[in-house]
Amino acid sequence: MKNIYYIALSLACLTIVGFSGCENFLSEPVYTQPTSQYLVSSPEGMASTVTAMYYKDRELLRSNSDSESELYLILMMGDDITVPRAGEGIPQFGRCANLMSSNKFVANYWKQNYAMIGYANTVIGAMKNVDSSSPIAQQAEAEAKVFRAHAYLRLIQRYDNIYLTTTAATPENINDPVIYTPASPDSVYALIYRDLEDAVAVLPLTTSSPGRFTRGVARHIWAKAALHHHDWATAAEQVDSIEASRMYALLDQPWRVFDGADLNHSEAILVSQWAKAIGGWYTNTTTLTNNGHRMSLHFTPNYNQEAGMAIDFPSGGYPWGRLFPNTYLASLYDQANDKRYNDYYKYAWVYNNEQSLPRGKHLGDTLVAKSNAQYLNVHPMCTKYMDSWTKANANDAQSFKDVIVYRLAETYLMGCEAYWHLNRMDKALDYFNRTYTRAGNPSWTGALSLQDIADEHARELAMEGDRWNFLKREEMLLSAVRAHGGEYLVNDKGVELMADTAIRINIQEHNVRWPIPLTQIEIMGKSFPQNPGY
Amino acid sequence: MKKTLLFISFFFYTFVAWSQVNGVVTDADGEPLVGVSVLQEGTKAGTITDIDGHFSMDVPVGAKLQFSYMGFRTVSLKSSPSMRVRMQEDTQLIEEVVVVGYGTQKKSDLTGSVASVSADDLNATPTSSVAEMLRGQAAGVVVTENSMRPGGSSDIVIRGKKSINGGNAPLYIVDGAPVDNIDDLNAQDIQSLEILKDASSQSIYGARASNGVILITTKSGQAGKTQVDLNAYAGAQTIKRNFDFYNGDEWAQLKREANRSFVYDPVTGTYSGSYMDDESLFGNMYSNLLNRNYTDWESLMIHPAVQQKYDLSVRSGKEKSKIAASLGFYDQQGMIAPAAYRRYNGSFNSQFQLHKRVSLGFRFKYAHTRGTQEDGNIANILAESPLLSAFDEEGKMLNMLADGKWSPLWNNQNYINETKTNRILTNVTVDWNIWGGLKYHLNANMNLRFREQGIYQNRQHEKGSAMGGIASITNTAYEDYLLENVLTYEHNWEDKHKLDVTFVQSINAIKTTKNVMSGSGFSSDDLGYNSIASASITNPSERTITPRRLVSFMGRARYNLMDKYLFSLSARVDGSSVFGKNNKWGCFPAGSFAWRINQEDWLVDVQWLTNLKIRASYGLVGNQAISPYQTQGVVDGYYFKFGDNDAIVGYLPGTQLQNPNLKWETTGSLNIGIDFGFLQDRIMGTIEYYHSTTRDLLMLASINQTSGYTSQLRNVGSVLNQGVEVTLGFVPVKRKKITWDINITLSHNKNTILALNGDVDENGKPVDDLTNKWFIGHSIDAYYDYQFDGIYQLGDADINPDHSSYPQPGDIRVKDVNGDGQITPDDRVIIERAPLLTGSLSTSLNCYGVDLSLDFYGVYGAIKQNAYLYSANQGGDLHGNRNGMKVNYWTLENPSTTAPRPRDATIDYFSSLSYQDASYFRLRNLTVGYTFPKKWMEKAHISKLRLYFTASNVFTATKFLSYSPELSAGSYPEPRTFVGGINLSFN
């Protein structure tokens, strides 16, 4: 009988434990992840947000929804100096065929940039919660402003009509009624200018953290925005300031610019930081794999599909063959003297696989294409992204080589462009000759036309992501693409090696901007119109 | 005592005529029963039967005798001089009591919808998955294959999908403990399995019950004889498919066709096409083409494999202590090495009567599993070109194939992916008979699961070679503690009014802790992922802890009036940690009523009517299956490395904006049912109708991306499920040596989305979710695509006048649904995927010890997209790059109407021809067994010896071309299994 009292007693205890403390028990404790409150309540939280923003910014080159680095490639096509082969988005962007507002790249680029703006707004909005004299907070705010200005510039370049917001979204304000209307370009540029002006005042000239924004980066973006706004004087002023800062210098040889895994050299202004190490790669949180970008694959033709060919580094490593330089681009070089003609491209492939050599061929013989299919497999390629440094072997599809976003050569060409419009030919020529003579050409002394600048832009910056923007801001996009887009090539036997000129016919007035993503148009409602033509 | 007996006997002798009764007591099969107690009713006079089942006693003429025997139904008979008594085994009694939430109930007293499945029916299917065993066993329970890899699982959906983001898996309760999965449960340990299908039976599980509840009770010890059971089977799994791949010659021709030109000659008005020369077309594969050196990739990958299971159990006990213990071993090798699964189970159940009012129960279950997986997508291997060699001339496996891609076979052999799980489920119960009908029950559960997954891509593997080997180890600890206080009160008034009341208070705390280590750069492959400590690059370790807590109060009253009118009322109040501060608590009431018509006076004498009952119920149940932290907005860490500096970590919120106001999804459901039984239940059945509306569905609403976020979880959606279920049982023959029974289930469910995330179009009309293919007014399971309308043929009037772009002859024609003369996205149509009808038919015949059973299972009206018919990954794209399902494609010479012209370019609207009728009818199980007669075995103390053979997944009639009509192309194929087995019992 004694037992029963013990049991009763212990049961009573358990019951009391059971009933007590419900509300505390039901609160949801946080163990391993900070909450978003942390990010906006201290200078350190702001700085940590900005650090993660660099990671997010790098997702332009590789993200979960873009495991093939396609978006970054898309930004390089649809111009007068490239010809695409195949791949997702190639018809719509590489040949201007039926680009629709439902296109995933149109949606992803919008989303990516507005996500950066949303983070930036959060950081900038946090200033009111913290001690505004804190240098950490001020630095974070300045970097956030560069991110915001950069994202708005990228948006207005591609979409023209965008929504302007500087307020951080919260669960409390997300349901506030908003009438969405496109911002006037003036108001967008005003914000970009203001953000960059603020940033220039705070950011240091140099940093021990390559990849982090400096005053030079802010000024470069500012110059670019000004060119887009046809505000030539501001652009010239920013370029001059960069030059006056003496922080950068052109490398002596063109080939050095893209030589190596680490491209944080004196010519680099902003470099997308990649490394085969923690923090240097994209981590897929689902598969727990660490990945590089795929830029080296896009430009290398599928030479390995030819008999007698095997993958090796001299041939370009693992290939996807999606975008090639066209014959028009090749024709712009003084092929004998301009070093870039050979430094930035590869033209021929030699047999390297004894096992499958075609009859009558020897190792080291150059493969000569006899048909269109074969030519596509040995098409001349751009070597700026070629990577034999970070890949474990030639079959490796991942690259951890840095990607240059902005470099001094572009700054100079922007200076040239700005001064040409300001009709200051001395200054324009001076900036023009920086890259032109480095490449081994004699100094340009004669009259300089806008077409000459466009040609030098192509020669120096081909496949670096600015060609489309340049043509657009100079209102040359339609005429240049209609004249030179795609590629048509016949060999001496009359075989059409290349006949891909659809873009010349397809491109229309509305192709100078992208459509607003369909889902976003639907959410924003009638007040926000679709871009004309879509 | 003896004196008293004598006295009574004497007393009767004086007044009543006496006679001697002689008799034999046997079981249903006519086997004599030893030790049956024979008692004259109303007295203590009695005897027991001898070894031949004989008894003899003197009783007054016309006295009633009661025969009782452990495990058999007690019978009462009027005495006669020579009696032959056949006793029925007690199974009927067990069946009649069903387990319901927090208690048991006589089946005849049920007011809700509860389906019971017997352990034998479960174990008839040779698989490790209890879910797969449940297929076809109960109407309204739809089981769909999820993964057929050894150790894989199937999804159970009860009465339609009710949630879009909150999950649709039912709640499993094993011996009173809610568990999140039953995949590692040994089905041989199961005593009974009940499925609670309507809200009135579910609602006592409140917030977690909206997807239905499956109650599993494991075997307990029994007082009396000791029983030892040994069950074993072993057999083989083989592959089957109902389509062909291209062989080498056919594939080469496909590639030629895909690269053939297609030119229109405006002068003659005809099309022509010239082939490329083979040498430049086939490149590196050319020599294999010349030598017809073809590779059958399927046979390199898939081989027959072994499957076996051994179970041993002991059940024993005395009146005050009972035990049941079991050991089990399950082993399934993969048809695709190295996929395999092994499971070791142990269980120990005991009950002790501590005091006349108090008993203690202790249950312990342990499972250890080890599963291994193959590398990559199976489609990668199947779709390899037959012209690519997997081995070089010396027979060595190639790492790179001639097309410059890594060999999937090579990668698979340089890959380790194993998962080990240790699971402990313990449960302590105390029952205290406080006073009268008042009882207290304590249920304390601890459910622990520790899982370790190790992956190693070695230094030869495609990915591993780039990093010097990649290893990762993920440890997950799942801890689930439950404490329940249950108070019940039962009372009968004059046998007319029976009332029982139950109160439950429970707290449940669940915590999942996950640690991930990963690294790369190893100097040796020998130790696999276990050498992670010597990685030259160690990734940051990861750790996440997710808590989930639940506090509940439940009350239920059941009232039985004269065994005719049955009422039940219940309510559960649940508080959950995963919801917003102001919405943590939810209340889930339910009520039900049943009328046993056959108990009415005017029907009681109708002999052919054994049972007739109508039932109705309505109640609310909830769903809390969203991930923790959705209301709080936690941030994720990202590492970034500036130049050569060390990486630093930063934090950002995700793309989903938190919502502090989230609350329960609530399902209100009505159930109406009728149960009937005729001719002593030789014909019986149940017909039910249900109508359940789920509100406040948690849905991701898109928000303007200019906010920096893309979506927010909100309680906005609504889904309706309604359906009819029919269960029928027939026993056409029920004789001593021959029984035959037939069981049929049929279920129909219609799922309709009533409201989505609340987004509206410019006219304020709610918009459908095209991304997820959710359409208001249609089923959650839908496709949205163009409608295939044949192939453009030479001479068709509406081909493109430019003759060089779509539509050309050989292109796919799709229907201009809205008739506006052009094909636009508006011409896409909604294609409902969910089946109209699922059903099963099972029949078993027992004849002189031989048993034969057949289980058929069918699905009617399901549509499924078949990736083999169009997808590049599955080789269906007709690009001539990968091998795939052989189709009758269009060429100039072969004007097919079913598949387009191959080409190495995008084929427009290709997916429109991929929707196939996935209805099927399958002989799921065929079992033939023989049970040896008991008398042969008695000397060896064997009470049962049965040998059997089972073939499962025997044949399938379907139009859907694949390895299985339920699985997506490229998933691990479903096996056809043949096993031989033995059931052996000693006592």
C-alpha cells in the first residue's frame, strides 16, 4: 500500500510540471541563428550585413537558380561583336528572338538587384538605431550606398522604367498601400549621385580587403551612371578624379590583365572575388557542395567532340561553347600589331588525342573545319576567362578565377567618351591612347570619331559585359547590331561555316530595353506599365 | 469448499432430474482442445477436457453449460447427453475492439470513421515500408511511391491533400507516442493498425490531425502459454519496364535524323533532307559505330538483387507480468549497386500488475538502419548513348567517355553515401484504477533518433577529383519527449445509459539538432569520409537547432443509449510554439452521432440483417506542420573572402519576409457513413461520404520584389476535399476446411482549390499560381500546358509559309484552345493529375491447409507527365544526344502522327505530348502457402508451420510507359519481388 502513495505523489508532481509555465514553454527560443533584429541594432550588425551583401552580389556569377553562370553571360550578348551557339536564353538574348516578360533571366536580374537594394535600405535605415558617429556604422552605410547606387544603375541600364524605393521593408509596413509608378530617370540618377557622393566622402582610397568598395569604385560607378545619363561633365570629372588619385595603373602588357587566378592587380578597380577556399566560393546549402563559376566554359568551343581531340588546358579545358567573338570583332584589330588580337583570343586547335586521330592526321596538326557543325566546335574563342590556375584538372568545370568587373582601361575609355562629347579632343585622345598604345598600336593622332571610340571599346573590353550598355547609351545598339550582329562566314570551298545572322533581322526598337518581369508587373498593378513592345 | 459442492449437488439431486453428459470439444478445424473448462452455468460445478478433448459430467437435464478456453470465444450451450462443441478462436473478439485515440472502443460503438488493418494483411507485402504495406488496405488511404530505393518510403495521403505548404503526411501514433515517421518500424511487431479518417475521431489529436491519424499498437505479452514465432523470407528483386530504349543501330539512325538537314525547294514545292557524313557526325564515337560495338547501359547498371527478412519473437506471461520481445533483421540489396538497406530491430514490451489497482507498462523499441545510395541521377546512366563505351579495350572502366563527359558508372564506383540511424522509442505507462469507474493513465514517451549521413566523393570522382576528394558528415539528433495525463471515467446506468469521459493534458517537446562537417583535399581515399579530420580544406561547420513545442488539453464524452444511439463530443485545445505570439492557441471541437438501426426492436428479429448503422460527424482539425522560426525572421550566415584575407562571416535575411501573425491551418470536415452486414456478416461493408474544407492555408504570397523580398507566408488559402469511399467484404464459402473471402475497397476524392495566396489581377480577380500550377477551382495536383493535337504533315495547309521555322512538317501541332487563330500562352489547359478512383480487390482462399491470396490494386483517371517522352535529361528530346525511350518519330519517309521530327534544336511544344494516362491495374501480391496440419507438429511443440511463396508487383496493365506508373522518370526503379518464406510458431 505504501507504493501507491509514492506513485500518487510522483504523478501529482508530474501533473504540476505539466500544467505550469505554458506561455514560456511555447515561446520559440533561438539557438543557432541570429534574428534580423541583430542586423539593424548595432554597427557590427550593419557591417556584417554588408559583408554578406558582397556574397550576394557575387551570386550574379553563380547562384542556386543559376548553376551555370548563365545570367552573367546573358549580359554579354545581343551586341555587334559576338555570335552565340546554343544554351538557355541564347535565342532571346543572343538573337533577339521573342524575348518575353516571362523570361527567367529578365526576372532574375530584376530580383537580384532589388534584393541588393532591399539589403542596402535595411543597412542605411539602421543608421537611426545606432550611434551615427561610429566609424564602423559609417563605413557600412557608405558601402551599402554604393551597393544601392550600383543596383539602381544596373536596373535602369536594362529596364529603363523602374520603381524607386529607399525604405526597408518590414512585416509592419509590407501591407501599406502603395501605388507603383515608374520613377523618372532624373530621380533615379539623383539618388545614384547622392548615394555615391555620400560614399565618396566616407570610403577610403585603398583597402586591405580587395573586392571591398573604395572611393575609386564609387567614382567609377558614378562616371558610368553619368555617361548613361548623358551627363558628360560629371563623367569626365569622376574619371579625372580616379586618375588624379594615382591609385591605379595599367599593366604593361594586355595579356597580364587576365593572367592568373588572382586578378586584384593595379589595373583592377572592382573584382569579383573568387578563390578555392572558404568564403571564396558559392556554397549550395542543399547539397553542401562548394562551387566556382562557369565563365571559362562559356567561351570555349566543344573541340573535344571532334575525333582526335581530348580535353586539355592548352585547348581551353572543359568546354560548353556558348558565345564566341565574331568576324567583325576580329576585323577591328590591326592583326599584325595589336597584341590584343592574340592575347585575348584563341583561333586554332591542334590534334592532341592519339587514340581517336582521324585517318591521315598527326598529333599537332591543326584541325580544319569542313562544315558548320565542325566549325562551331573549333570556333575562335575569347580567352579572358580561361583558367588553368584554379582547376584541379582540365576536365574540371568549376572555375575559381577572379572576374574583373571594372578596370582602369574602362575608366580611361569612359573618360575618352565623356571628353569626346564635351568636344575636348585633346583629353579624349589622351585617354584613348592609354589602351590603344599599350596594345602595341602607334599613338592615334588624327581625328577621333565616336565610331573610333566604339571600336577601341570593342577591342579592349569585348566580352567583359559593357558592350551592350555602351551601344545603348550611345544610341548605336540598333544600327551596330543590324550591321554586324551574329556571324556569316564562308570558307574557300564555298561551305557556309557560319550563318547565324538572325539577330540582324530580329532586333527591334523595343530591344534597347528589357521587359519588366511579368510577375512583378502583375503585383505592381495597372499603375506600372509594361515597357513598350513587350 | 468440497463440502459445499457436495451439498449443492445433493440439493439439486433431490429436486431435479439429472443426466450424464458426454462430449468432445474441438476448435474450428475439428482438432480436439485440451483443458477446456466446462462449467454448469450459475453453479461452480465443472470439469475440464482431457487430451482427446473429451469431458463427462452429471448435470440437471436442460442445464446450460459454459465452455471457456484461453484464446477462444466462450460459448454457452444447453446440455444434451452427447455433445460436440466447436469453439471459435478469439480473433473475432480482437477485431471487434478497435483502438481509437486515448482508448479502445467496440467496433459496434464507433461513431466516427476508423479503418482497421490486420497485421497479417500488412505483412503480406515484402517491403520495409509500412506505408507501402498499407496500400489498398483501406478506402480513402492513398499510398504513392516516393522512393523505391531500398529503405525508401512511400507517401500516405488520407482523404486528399489538405495543405499546400504545411505537408500532407498523417500523424503516426505508435503505442500512444506521436512519431514523425514509421519507416524503421518492424511490421512484424505490429498488433493492430487503425486509421482515423474523419474529424470526430481525429480531433482529439487536434492540431496535428488534419491529415489523418494512423494508430499503431505493437504486440504485448499474454498470460498463459509461451509462444515463440519465427518468420523469415528470402528472395530476389528484378526490374521490369514496359518500353524499349533505342539499340545501337536505332540510336545511330536517330542521331543521323536529328542532324539531317530539312530544306524546302520553292521550285518543286517539296522538302528534302540530306544526312551528314557519319565520320564527322559521330566524331569520337565513329569507330564504335563502324564495329557495331554497342553498350547496353541499363544492363551495366541494373542487376537482380537479394531481399530477406528474419523475425523472432517471444510472448509469455503470468497473470501479473507479461512480456513480449522480438528481434528482426531486414536486408535489401539494391538492383543498382551500391544502393542497399539493412535494418535491425529489437523490442521489449512488458506489463506488471504492481498492486490490485496499479499497473505499470514499459515498452522499448530499438532500430538500427544502414542505407547506402548510388551516385547521381539514374537517368544519367540510362540515357548514355549506346555508342559510348564504358570500358576500354583492355576492359578497364573509363573515367571519361568519348563524348568528353564523365562516365556515370565511374562516378558511381567512386562514391560513398551512407546513412546510419539509431532509433529508440521508449514508453512508460502507469494505470491507476482510482475508484469505481475513475481511472488515471500516465503516458511518458521518449522518442530519440540519431542519424549520421556520410558522403565521400573520392579523388577519382568527377567532383572529388577537382577538390582532392570531398567528404561531408551530417549528424542529426531528433529528440521528442511527451508526457500525458489521462483521466477517464466510465459509468453504466441500468445497462441503458453508458457514459465515458476522458480528459487529457499533454506536453510535447521536440528538438532537432543538426551538425554538419565537410571538407576536401585528402591525401588518401582509404578511409572515405571518416578521414574528415585530415581534410586540407575544412569548411565551416554548421549547426542548427530547431525546437517545436506543443501544449494540449483535451476532453471527450461518449454516451451510449441502449446500444442504439451513440453520441460523442470532444474538444482539444493546442498551443504551438511555431505560430505567432497572438495565434499560438487553437481549439478543435468535434461531435458525432451513430444510430445502430439493427438494434431497434422492430429489426432485432430480422435474421439476415447482422448489422446496420448510420453515422454522422463534424469537427475541426488543425495542421501545424510548418517549419519553426517562420514568425521570427532568422538570418543566414555567409562567408566572404576578400582577396587573400581570411574569410569573414556576414548575415542576411532570406528572400522570405517573416510574418509574426501566422496561425493554424484548420480543416472542418463532415463525415456520413453507413455500415452494414448481412447473413452473419458473410456480406458486409461500409459506405462513407466526406466533405472537408481547409481554411487559413499557409501559402507563400508573392510580394513586390522591390521590397528586397520575394514572398511572405500567410494564412490565405483554402482547399476543399470531398469524396466517397466504399468497403465491401464477402465470404462466399465458410466451411470447416475451406474458406474464401473477398474484400474490395474503392475511393474517390475530388480536391478543389477554393482560394490561393490572395494575389489579385488588375481587375481584382484572384489570380492562379502559374509557377506552382495551382488554379482556383481545380485540384492541387495539376499540370498546365499546351494540348497536343498531332504532328504537322507534308502538305498541311497551315505550315509556315517561310518553310524554315515553326510550324514545319514534323513539328508538333497544339490546339488553339481559345480559337483566336494563334497559339499563345492562353492556349494552355489545366490537366488534372489526381486519380478519379483508387481501389483494391483482395481475395484469399484457404483450402485444406493451402492458402492462396491475390491482391489487386488499381488507379483510374490519373494523368502523369512522362519525362521519357520529351526531356533532355531522360533522353526524350530527340536531339540524338542521349538515349531514351524508343518512339515512332517523324521523318520524311515515315510521316508519324505521334512524335515529331528529330533535330538537334529545340522542338516547340514538346512537353505537350508527354501527358499520359497513368491509370493502372496491378496484381500487387500473389501468395501461395501451405500450413502443415497441427497434429503432425505437436510433438515438436510446433503450433504452426506454414511455407509460402509471394510474388509482388506481378503484372501491371497501364498505358504509362516507364519502370513504374507512379514514379518519375529517372528515379530508382520499382522492383518486382519474388520471395519464399516460412512462418513457424512454437508453444
